[in-house]
Amino acid sequence: MSALEIQNIRKNYGAVETLKGIDISLQSGEFLVLLGSSGCGKSTLLNIIAGLAEATSGDIRIGDRSILGVHPKDRDIAMVFQSYALYPNLSVRRNIGFGLEMRKVPVAERDKAVQEAARLLQIEALLDRKPSQLSGGQRQRVAIGRALVRKPQVFLFDEPLSNLDAKLRLEMRTELKRLHQMLRTTVVYVTHDQIEAMTLATRIAVMKDGRIEQLGTPEEIYNRPATLYVAGFVGAPPMNILDVTVRNGLLEIAGSDVTIPLPPRYATIGDGTRLSLGIRPEALRLAAEGAVGLTLPAKVEVVELTGPELIATARIGGQKLIACLAPRTRLGEGESRRFAFEEEALHLFDPTTGLACEGAP
Amino acid sequence: MSGSWMTTRAWLLMLPLLVVMVSVIGWPLVDTVRLSFTDAKLVGTEGNFVGFDNYAKMLSGSNFQRTLVTTTWFAVISVAAEMVLGVLAALLLNQQFRGRTLLRALMILPWALPTVVNATLWRLIYNPEYGALNAALTQIGLLDAYRSWLGEPNTALAALIVADCWKNFPLVALIALAALQAVPRDITAASMVDGAGPLARFRFVILPYLVGPLLVALVLRTIEAFKVFDIIWVMTRGGPANSTRTLSILVYQEAFSFQRAGSGASLALIVTLLVTVLAVAYAALVRKAAGSTA
């Protein structure tokens, strides 16, 4: 039995269809990240699971019961909000214990649960402070503590790290990962940050325009994107997408006379087919002089050293090609160089449907 | 640019306002203080210096004490009722329903009406011969015969309080509504997930956001209610049998009806002092409330 079952959920706001039939089945202990840009419907879906918005049709089941129409407090869920949503006039102790207080849990039991959550989150020293006396990171820990003490079946996180600065976000991300590894709870987590998604999730649902573009493990999403959108959305810098045409077993890069062999797994694709070729920037490396194998010649326009890597932006037949190289790579702007890659790093998509081309296994 | 030139320029820019304030507020105030120590009449005599006699006479007189009690009743009950009604109306108008915008606009109407119009309207409603209140109450069987609501000492003050509330609760409702709209949606949602019912949600989630703005409304309305004059003057002139006479009416009667400018001035200053004490106490409360929700 699934811990959370989302069945064909649709949501309309007037004539606008925000969710267009979402199906997800989540096993106990899974960490599902709903990933997508603003307006894709991920927060709406989370609010429907929480009971803060109503679905137009479909069903959601937690354990063996349907929760649509059930009040948020009776759904056995806890939610952490982007803005922390702490009660400003209550102490940290009462904030964390508020859900238990509302459920008339005896004081001694409540105090024990609050202490336990505070110990886990290392905020024991802050229990008597008010939220206004805490930093952003501390407030987020309190918000997580408030969810933890309830021991619900499903935790919902709505972009919980978005309001934190970059350093704190990294710390809290690790903290969340540690907590999940320790507690093995079922989590649905909304974010537009792909690094958060990749590092935290056991599965990612990439959403676009109210639909799931791809649902899979972080490794599947990254290495085998199902659509052009997923390929472009996940990864920073995003995957290079080049217009190509199949000609006599070769892929001809549009706007140039450069060709590369069509990988054997795509051998069934007919001659003359126009495709989108995807290759991740980190799959490219600078080819040595006279090197054999797959290479793309390109003219380097911009070189940016970020510290851990060197990002080269080049042009091939008028199309942009980005490569993430080792930081000590000797490369100058204006140079014409060859970028090498492995055949497995190459992805092909149908530009009309946006879907990945089926390759032989 | 030097600091001293900036200061001089600031004073120069403020000068026209200072001149106006000194001539229309400062000088009359100083003259009222001077008058309060004399036995001056409104016309005829400049009056002789009598020290604190006017103050002693006013404070020890039964008229002042009885009027102070009436004023306090009027202020406390009407302001309390306005606060409760205002918050309830704001909570209602903060809900999503059809016609909410129209209702919000209509609610402001009583407050937008001039006090004299409001008072005249309520005098018509309370009219002992053709008033709407008498008609409604007799028709639904709550009243056997028409009553003179403003003509009986035991109902006149309550009738005035109702009229005052009707006019002023929209101000409280507007302030409360603005505060309610500032309550973050996430906090309300969090409290729902946490299992807070409507009462707990109001107490723990909404009320902290209302306290500060409501204290401001409380300060404004208490001071105004303590100084109330116009609505009472139009509706009862302080009667019947002085049952609705408030401090401002007493000041008016003393200074203008009985033409005792000296004792009228001392009474006016006593009222000013009382209102100032109220204002200072409330200001401290507001500061404390603001500090606790910061």
C-alpha cells in the first residue's frame, strides 16, 4: 500500500486549468520533490494535498483512506511554509508544541515531544525566545520542529529554503537530508531549485503547465531526461540543445558543415529527420591535438572562471555551446577549439513533440 | 551646508505654521488659563483674580461629579460596543462572499455622514409619535405603547450610545479590516494544519495582528467619546433632567448659557487635563503593544 496516492488530480480556476491530471504514487519513506518554474502548479498540488485548496476532480489517499474533503487538521500531515509561518506572539516552545496543544495532548507529553524535536534540530537554547528574536535559519528550524512533533504520515514542504541566504540554504539542505535519513518519513517537497531537488529527493516530479513532464529518480532525471523541457530545466548551466538533421547515418549540425556519427542506438531514425541534440556542458572536455573520437569544433566567445570550474561559451554554426571545464584549462576567448564527449552523453529529442527519441537499449 | 544653516532654514520654513498655531491655539489656551483664575463673566467684566477658587468649586460640585460619571459611562460603553461591533464587522467583511465590495462601501456610510445629520436621523428614529423604532417594536409585539426614548432619563443615555455606536463603529471596522488583511495567509494556513479551530485561530493567530491597530482606534475613540458634544447637543441638549449631560455640554452651559467665563474656563482645562492623561496612558499602551509584536 502506498503512503500517498495522488490520482488524476485536476484543478481549475475558472476557465484556467492549473493542474491537468496528476498521478503520483509514493511509498513510505520516499522524499518526493515537485520541481518546476513559477506557475507550473507545484504549490497548488501541495496545497491540495494539505487541504488548503480543493481539487476540481481526482482523489488523494494517505494510507488506505481518501483525504479529499477532510479538514487539514485531520489529514495526518504537517506542513512547513516558505515564510516559516511562525506565530509571532508565542515562544518557540509554544510554536513547536502548538499542534499538540490544539489536539489537547497532555502538557508533560507535549513538553517531552518539544524537547526531543528541539534536540534533533539543535535549538534547545532558543525555546523561550519569540520568533522575532531568531535568525532566518533558526526560524526555519522552529518551523520544521513544529512539523516534526506531530509525527504525521506525510510531511509537506513549500519552498522552505527560499528565504535563506545561499550559505544557510546549503546548511539547512544538509540538515533536512540528515533528518530524512534519520527519521525515514514520507516527504513531499516543493522547490524551483534543481540543486535542492537533486540532492534531497529519492524521486523528482518535474512539472510544467500543470502536468508532470517526468517522474523519476534524480539520476534518471539528470541522465535520461524524457523531454526537452526537463533537459533544459535540470542542470546549471542547462543542457546544450543544438538543431541537427540526420543524413546518411550522420548528425549534421544546422548552420555548419560539422557532422558527428548517429549513435547506433538511434539507428532506426529515418534520413532527413530534424532533431534536437542535447549534450550537458559538464560532458564536454577540451580535445587534445589530434585526438580521435567524438568532437565538436567551436569558436570560444566567453570564458568565465567560477572557482571550481571554467565555463566556456562557444559558437558552432551560429548555435551556442557551453562547456564546463576544469578550472586550470588553458583557453582564450576567440580561439577555435574542439570539444570532445562520450557517445552516451548524447541525447536526441523530437523538436515538434519535445519528447526524447526512443533509443535501442 | 552647515548644520546651523539647516536648523535656521528649518525654523524659517516652519515659521508660518508656528504663527498660525500660536495665534489660533496658543493664545486662546493661555487666555483660557488666565480666565480660569478669574471670576470673569462672558460679557461686561474682565473679572478679578480668584486663585484656585473656580477649580475647587467645580471639582467639589455635584454637577461636575455627576457629569463625569455620565461622560465615563458614555465613553466606556460606546467605545467598548464600537470595538466589539467593529471587529465582528471586519471579520465578516474579510470573508470571501458575493457582494463583499458593495457591503464594504456601504459600511463606511454612517461614518461618512456629518454628525449633525446622523443625530437628526436618530432623533427621527426615536421620535415618540412617528419614530421607526417605536413602530418596529410595537409591530413585533415587544412594546405595548410608543415611548419617548430621548425624553426619559433612564433610556436617553442608552439611546444616545446606540446612535454614537452606529456612526463610529465603521471606523473601528475599517482599521480592523486593514489589520486583518495584513495577517499572512501562511500563518492562517499553518494554524489550520495545526488543528486550531476558529476561536483558537482568532486568539492565537489573528488577535496579535489586531492588537496594535485596535489600540490606536481605542485611543482615538475614547478621547473623542470623552469630548463628545455635537451628537448630544442635537439630540437631547444634555437632558432630560441632565441625564445625558457630558463634560463638554457642562463646559458649554457654564461658559455660554450661564455666561460664567471664569469657571467655564477652569472646567474646560480640567477636561483637557483628563483627556491628556487618557492620551498619555493609551500612548504608553500602544508603545507596549507595538514592542510585544515587533
